[in-house]
Amino acid sequence: MTQLEKLYQKVALKVIQRCHGGIKLTKHGKILQVYDPQRHIWSKGLVGLIIKEECTNANLRDWEIVNVRSYIIKDLLRNSDS
């Protein structure tokens, strides 16, 4: 695993922890809704904002958000199968 992959995975885990597992996925593995305890709301469009905030905190570029999102989905799908 490269350094960037480790960083993406770390940021993805931060997003999951921030949402306390309150992320709902569709059957096809797309993020449907997320609960943000800092704002106390469920939202469909908030996922991108939360990921962007955590990526900015980790000094990642805007185009790297896609990589972080894929790690979030992989981790959630892996945990739901267990």
C-alpha cells in the first residue's frame, strides 16, 4: 500500500468516525444520506461537504475527494458483510 492510499484510508476513517456510522448506502454502493452530529442533521448533499472538509484538514487536493469516497464505500460495504 502506498503512502497516498494509507492517507486516503485514514481520512475515510475520520469521515466514518465523524458520522458515527450514520451513513446510508444504496444497494449499488452509492452514498445516499449521512448524519453529521456537528450540524445535527441528516442530509443527501452533506456527504460531499464532510468529505471535502476532512480532505482540506488533511491537506489533500479537491480531485482526491473521489479516492477518499471510494475508500469510505469499500469500508462500509466490508463492515456490513461481516
